[in-house]
Amino acid sequence: MLRQRLAAIRLGFWSVTSIVMIAVLAGIAYLRFTRGLGAVTNLSDSFPWGLWIGFDILCGVGLAAGGFAVTATVHILHLRDFKPIMRPTVLTAFLGYIMVVCGLIFDLGKPWNIWHPIIMWNPHSVMFEVGWCVMLYTTVLSLEFAPVLLERFKLDWLLKLLKPVTPVLVIVGVILSTLHQSSLGSLFLILPEKMHPLWYTPMLPVLFFASALAAGIGMTVVESWFSRRAFGKPIETDLLSRLSRVSVLLLALYLALRLRDLVARDALATIFPLSSVTVMFLAEILLGAVVPMVLLAIPRFRRSPRRLAVAQGMVVLGFIFHRLNVSVTAVEAATGHAYLPSVMEFLVSAGLVAIGIWVFVLACRYLPIFPEGALAEEERIAHAAGTAVARPAPLTGSAPAFDRT
């Protein structure tokens, strides 16, 4: 029997690659925690924040912003049409924050002291506020995701207890996420002489929050597309198209704030002469914001799941460019200190992403993540209460008006 089961397991190229990446991550983790940061990174006293801060933490937190955006839409604005995409989005956000915590443990010089902010308070520190918000919001996300586990193990009585407090959790989550999404930008306000003018601005907290909202929605669309490809689930084209209309407004707001700030500080003049630094800036603005905003503003373009995924993928990529430009490119250009992440730094980030993907895949296979699970939860709670739940028509985006390409 065991031999038959092993023979039935077929691992594709990406599965084998991700398993190898996770194994490599384990080996690098051993080196990092036994021999220190210097053994595996190119970080130094003159450049202490690198890829792990720029990608694993700044990008990880921002890309998880879709979690509070969608849950607020469903529970606070009562737009129940968006409920089918809520659970996958919350799962993505929850895993994103878990990966952020793991990345932070790798980056801290003394990771065993990560618990110190719990009892050693410094309310004047931005890092203190960010640390507490991340801890609290990760806890909120775990409680928002708890109904999935409770449903899987048929703990209906706990579901009934948790359901009334869900709106409160969502409101707390929105407040916490708003605070630390913007505070991540505040971390760089202490570097006025160590950042290039194209990125340093007192508006950084506002820009970080606005870009995180756009990237969170983009990540929701991209995750829905890959879920469709991986699990054969119907894609909610109509809902994702409506979300993408919001993306247009958010991107327009972000661009307006960004350009107004650049003009007010006379920073646009620093674009010329063109250099590798300004090319990174132009790529971030044009490919990551302007082009996808124009594409998503076209109704016909939004009717195609594939085109939506491509355009929102550009938003996500532009967001990653922005965070890496702020944390690496801008500091390099202003200080003259060169920093190139080591191969092992790249492999750690790739390994964490691989773990996140594997957990997402396993959760989608063995837990009620997709719409039928959410409906089953309501039916069980309603059955326990002696009422009935009306079954809405599935929003699969399969109406003739939508292009399925």
C-alpha cells in the first residue's frame, strides 16, 4: 500500500524546485543562527538594512494589505458579493505576516530578543509601534482565519461564539493595519541625508499606505488567478473587475500625491541625466503605476481574467520596486555605499516564499477556503439556530458578457 501511494505521487518541476529551495533555506538558517549575519549576508554597519528588510518585511506587509481591505468591504461596508474571495485573501494576508515574522527573525542581530518590545516599552520609537501593530494584527488575522479551521473540524459552537465578534476584529484589524502600513514609511524619515531626493519625502507614510492598498488589491487578483490555474476553481471575474476599478482610483491618488510631492520639492530635476538610479525610478512609476492604471481603466480589458492578472501583476511588481528602491536604491545613491545581496540572502527570501506557497496550496486542498466552504459555515450556524440560509447564485464570471481568455 505504501509503495502504491509513493508511486502515485508525481512531483512537477516547480514542486521539486520549491522543495529544494526549502531544503537550502534550512541549511542557510543553520549557518545564519550559528555563525551570525556576516556568514550569509553582505550587510555591514554602513548598510545594515538590505534585501530581508526591503523585500521580506516591507513588501510582505504591504502585499498582505488586501486582507484588511476585503474583510472591511464584506463586514463593515456589508458588500456581501465579495465574500467568495474573502477567505483566500485572508489566508494570503495571514501567510504574508507569518513570513514577515520569519524574515524579521532572520534579519535581527539577536533574534532571541524579539519578545523584548512586549515588556520593554518605548512609545517614542517608530519600530516599537510597528512591532506592536504587527504582533496584534497577526493575532487578529489568526482569529479571522479561525472559522476555516473550526468549520473543518465541525466546531459549530465555537463558530457561533466567534461570529458576533468578527466585525469588531475587522475594525481593529483595519486600525492596526493602517497604523503600521504608514509607520513603515516613517522608519525612513530619520534618513534625510542618506536617501536620494526621488524617494525621501515627509510624505513617505502616506505614500506607503496608499501604495499598500493598491498592491493589496493587486495581490488579491493575482492570487485568484493562480488559484484558478492550480485548483481549477471558478474565478470571480465580476468581483475582481470591480476591485480593479478601485485600483484605478488608488493608483491615480498615489501618482497624484507622488508627483505633487516631487514638484513641490524640485526633485524631478534629479531625474536627468539618466542613470541606473533614475531608470529604477521610471520603471517603478511607469511600469508599476501608469501603465496598469491606464489598462485597468478600460472596461473591455477588465473583462478578461488573464489581462486582469497581468495588469495587477504589474501593480505588484511596481510596489516591490518602490519598496526596494526606498530601502536599497535610494540609500545607495545618497551614501555612495554599494550593496549587492549575497546569493544566500536571495535564497532565504526565495525559500520563505516557497514555504508560503506550499502552505497556501495545502490549506486550499484540505480546508474550506473557497466559496462553498463559506456557505457551508453559514448553513451549519443557521441550522444550529433553526433558521435557513438562502443560496446565492455563484458569481463565477461565466456570464456571456465576460471574456474567459
